[in-house]
Amino acid sequence: MFMPNDVFQLGSQRVRVLWSNSEVIFFIDIDNEPALPECSPRNEFEHLMAKGELVHINDPYLNIAMTSPMAGSKAEVVQERAWQAIKDAVQTEPDIYVRKLRGKLLKDVMVKSSSTKQTAYRWFRRYWQLGMCKNALSGQYARCGGLGKTKKLSDKKRGAPRTRTPGDGVNVDDGIKAIFRVSIEKCLLHEGEYEFDYAYNQVLIAFGVPVPCKPEHLLDVPTERQFRYFYQKEYTPIEITRSRKGEINYQKDFRPVLNSSTNEVAGPGSRYQIDATIADVYLVSEEDRNKVIGRPTLYFVVDVFSRAIVGMYVGLENASWVSAMEALSNTVLDKVEYCKKFDIDITNDMWPTVGLPESIIGDRGEILGRHIEVLSKAFNVNIENTPPYRADWKGIVERYFRTVQVKMKPFVEGYVTKETIGKKRHGKDYRQDSIHTLKEFTQMMIKIVLYYNNEHTLSSYDPDKDVPNDLPYNPLMLWDWGIQYRTGRLRRPNADIVKVNLLPHTEATVTEKGLKLFNCYYTCKEALDWGWFEGNYKGPKKVTVAYDLFSANVIYLRPNDSYASFVEAALSTRSRAFQNLTMWEVWIRNDINADVAATSKLKSRAGSVNLVSDLEEIASRSKSALPTDIKPTKAEKVTGINDNKRLERQKERVKKYGPNATDNQPDNVTSLVDEKPRSKSYKLPTRLKDILKGNDDDD
């Protein structure tokens, strides 16, 4: 299978397929700067692949295709100008790949954009070689400047020249770096936690600045900015914290605390239609079948050419971009694994529709926004929106909803009828008949989809003239025929990349306990390595994440603007109470916890008020109990504290244990030791044993 945008290794060459049909393949060398599209018989490619000389490889420029320029940047301006110039020409396939036919298209681009021939060809090559999408035309300014490379030393001062401070400054060579390193290790990487200014002063002294120092002595010395740059570049926050706080304090106070989606189309994948409806059936809860949970939302994604259902969504989420993205994600998922989740075993040939189309048409409210921009810019999927009240523009998928609901009607209970509930005497309430859970209803929908894709014959299909007369008008047969004999625009991107980019996005907070999202904490090895959870972390406190509404176990970090990169973060042990829950269930728990906390706060405040009142009453009672007629002096009041305490202690013993709780022994007890009165010793203790010896006295 040779699809547009597939990349192959052919000897020392890497080539990208631009267009193919049953006879020829157009391709281009993606590493040769002056390369142009070439044509080869399809059987030659197949022969090379059979010999093992042609190998399918990952797209080396995927990161460029998946990275959009920042809004308002110069790179975006460059991208937009190039795209507006060539977008019509690159869609004229296969003429644009034929040298004799390309000349007229090239002239149109030059006139339209007022550009030179060299510029126009550069745009075409970048589009073809870097991924055949709009993002391939973005200005690659990130590659300028030798990022991460140390510039070579010369007699000329590096960096921008001074405009205000006199002098030229000095370059930081190996000798100065050695001085920097010694000062940092002696002053900053030290448990004394000396300030930065002190360390820089030590650098100046070591560099030879005379003392007392004058301003003119500081013109040709390493600047504080150079010293700080070296410090921040050479030493990581984790290393700094361990050195300044000490290993014990680091482990105690600063280490991470983590324990918690037919004539207008050329073939399969040219256009998909997507739409949603509310199923005409009421469902019950899986945990308690006596609870009616309402009607589910049903999304279908249908291929216009073959009429095959290529993706679906069944759930309780209202019709919105969230559920639409779930249906679109399903189009690129392995259907064998998808069906296995619902205890249905199929083979790949029973539902082979995996890939993204050339264009998608749907409702404006559901396919507008950032996530659809991912499909448009990164995967080169055209987005088409229907005007208001024009459902007929996607009549295929609309018709499928009616067909599916009629098919399931005899087999479900709780089916919605036209009768209004409660309007007639003895009228039937169909909600009371509900028996099916969401999983059981989804199983029914999968079985119906498999039937229509594999066995159903389309009675009103309008074929093109090249479709064989003996070809049954069955969705999967039309799909397989179209894949083999039509060009189509079906793409096969990485399923995980598509899924993550179509998930809802928000911001999580970086804390010492992990990444906090919806009161759940997440962690991952990469975040630990970056020092995000350290006690002295000074970086951004917010990070963009994608989350799956159907599982709170994992979220996906988006550390940069590239659609191709994401990092998976798992739920930490301190948030184990949220394990295996959906995000909806997490939100419900948070609401309950917030209500309980509000009630508890009121109860705590009331108890605090009562405590103050009780303590004031006791204090007032104690104060009123003081004798007023006898007022001893200060010395008299504190005299004999030990004797007073001994008497009060004896009274407490009598109260607790009765009048027999005395130090006298009964008459029938004979002492085994010769008890003789001992005179009290006033010698100072000289041993630790004597100091710790118990004594009734408080002296």
C-alpha cells in the first residue's frame, strides 16, 4: 500500500509518495534540496519492496508538520503567504507533478504572489518534502543561530556591543570559566547559602580587581550577567538545592512529595461526514439497574465514497466538540481493539477503515476551535461546516441515524415513541421499561455497524462510470475497491498523536505534590527530571495538559507547541481514591467534597465561638473565686510552693483512691529491709544516676 505522504528508504535515499494510483507513483527525494517530483511504475515499487530494497520508515520531518507557528509571528506570515500562493496548484493532482503541465501552474503562482520562479519552486519543494501540509511552509526560524552550540572564541567581543557602559568587555574563556566554577562551588553550592552578590565579588577579586576598587576598575572584567548565565547554564536546580540545603534537608523539605473523533469525492478518505443524535432509547445504570440514566448521544463518522461507518461514539456526553473529537479519534483507532473493549471479537478485514480523510464536514458548533485546527494544520484535513438549518448537506450520515434506530427498535426496551408521557389516562411511560446499560447499548450499535459495513447492500448508491457493474454496492467492498483503484486521500497518522491532540486541553498546576488537575495529582519521570516538584522550583506554575474524559488515570503533558510531542503522566498514589474513575465522576466527587467542606467549616466556626465562650466563663469564674479580704504579699504568695504541691497531691490521691491511699503500710505486712530513718543529704549529685533518681521534691 503506497499512500500519499508515506516515506520510504530506498538505498541512501529517503523518498515521499506524493500521489499514486494502480499504475504509477509520483514521489520526491526529501533530502535533495533541488529535487523535483519523479514518476515510477507502481509495479517497480512493489518489486523493490518485495526484494527488501524499499522499506517504509517514519516521517523524519513529522515534527515540522506537527508544529504550528505562533500567532502573529513572522513565521506565520511567511507560512500564510506561501500557502495562499500554492494551495490551488498543489491540489491539481497529478498535473502538478508532471513537468510539461507544471509550467502553467507555476506561472499562475508567480503572478498571484508576485514572486520569482526560484521562490515558487522553493515553496513547492518545502510543501512536498516536509509533509504536504500547511505547516511545512512555516518559516523555520528556530533553526537559526546555532541553538545550544558554543560559539568559537576570537579576538572580537561576542554578543551585542555596549551602548551605555564604557569599554568593550571580555569574552568568557576557559580560564574565566574556571574562576566562575570555583566561586560557585565555594559560595553558592554551599550549605552556608551565601548570596549571589557575594559570589560575584569573589570572582572580581580572583580576576584581579584591586582593593579598594574604583568604577574604572570594573570596565574590562566579567560582568554579573555573564556570571549568572554560566551559573544557570551549568548547574541544574536540583543540584543547587542539594548542595545549598544539604542532603538531609533536601530529602526532608525539598524532595518531591508524590505518594498520591458521490461525485464530489475521488475515493475512500476524500470526505467524511460527522453528525450526532440523541438515541431513541432510555438506559439504566450499570451499578443499579433500577436507576434510569437517560438517553445516550450517538455519533457516526461516515465515508462519503463507500458509505462505510468509519468511526462512532456512544456515550452520555451531550453533542459537543468533546464527543465529536471522540468520534474522530475513533476513525484512526484499531477497530479490533475497540471492539474487544466491549467483548466483541472481530478481524481487521471486518472493519478496516483506519485513517484520516482529506476533508470533514460537520456542524459549526462541534468542529470549530483549537482541536480542529490540529486536523487542518498538522494533518492537512480540510474542515467544512454546514450552514444553519442545512442538515441535507450531510444527508448520508443523517439517513444512517434513522436506519440504525429502526433496526434496533424491536430489540430494545424503553424505546421512545411519539406518545407524550402523562397526557392520556393510563398512558404508557416508556421510561419505566428501560433495561439496557450503556455498554449493552454500545454492543448493539457495534453489531449494527458491522452488519451495515459488511452485509448491507446500498439500494440508492450512485456509482461513477468506472465502478464495475458486477461490484456489489456494499460499503466495505466499495471501500476496498476504492483503496485499490482510486487515489483517495486517506492518511494513516499515529493513532496516539491524533487521540491526544483531539482530547480536551486545560492547564494543570505544578506543585510539590505533583501536577494538580481537578484536585488529582499526577507525576511522571520527565517532570521529576525537570525538577518541577522541587521545593525551590522557580519555573512556570502552569502547564498545558490534555485529559481523557473517560479515564482519570492518565493525563498528557504538552511541554511545547509541537503537536507531535506529549508526555504521559499517571495518577499518583496520594490520589488513589480517584483511580479508574471517569472525569465526570471526579467532578462529582469534588462537588460533594466542596459541599462537605463548606458544612464542616460552618460547624468548626460554631465550635470555635462556643469554645471562646466556655473559656471566658471558666476564666471569669476563677477570677471571682479569689479572696478579696486577704491580700498576701508577693513573697508570701510564692513561698512554700513545693509543700503546697505535696499537700495538694495527697488530696488528689485521696479523691481518686479513697482515704486508704497513704504511705503507711498495713499491720500484717512485714518489711524485708531494715527501714531506718535517713537524714536528708545536702550533697550535690556527682553521677548521672543520682541526677535521674526520682524524688518527690521539685527541687
